[in-house]
Amino acid sequence: MLQGSSNPVPDMVVVLDTSDRIQLAMAKGLLDDAGIPLYVAGELATLVQELDPFLHKRVCLQVPRNREAEARKILENFHRPIR
């Protein structure tokens, strides 16, 4: 996960950094269901990946800073490996 000055949208924080389109879609769905606004930085790069699947472009899922704790809690179980 990235945070700090590399954040392309002010007052937003990165809660997921991935190149996995399925992981991104699931995380977006969970946050959307919770009513948390989100922005996906680098989403256009995934279009390139569709043309060449060997290019694993990373995207960052961002939420407003004031909803960060809530978003991280929602995504916490999502990130846990299945045992």
C-alpha cells in the first residue's frame, strides 16, 4: 500500500495497491456497498493490460481520509489469506 506525497488525489488515501483486477473489483464492491466514495488511480492502465496480459499494471484504490479507518476495517478480512 502506498501513502504520502505520491498520492494523486488530495485528501484521499490509498487503501489498496494491486495489479489483480479481480481483487480490485471485489474491493470496489465492498466499499461501494458500504457507501464509501472511492477513486481508482491508474485504472486506465488496466486497459493496456487487457491488450497485453503480461503487463501487470498496478492501480491504487483511494478513499477520503475521513473514511480511511472504516475502509481499512472492511478490507481487513478481504486481505487475510485463507488457511
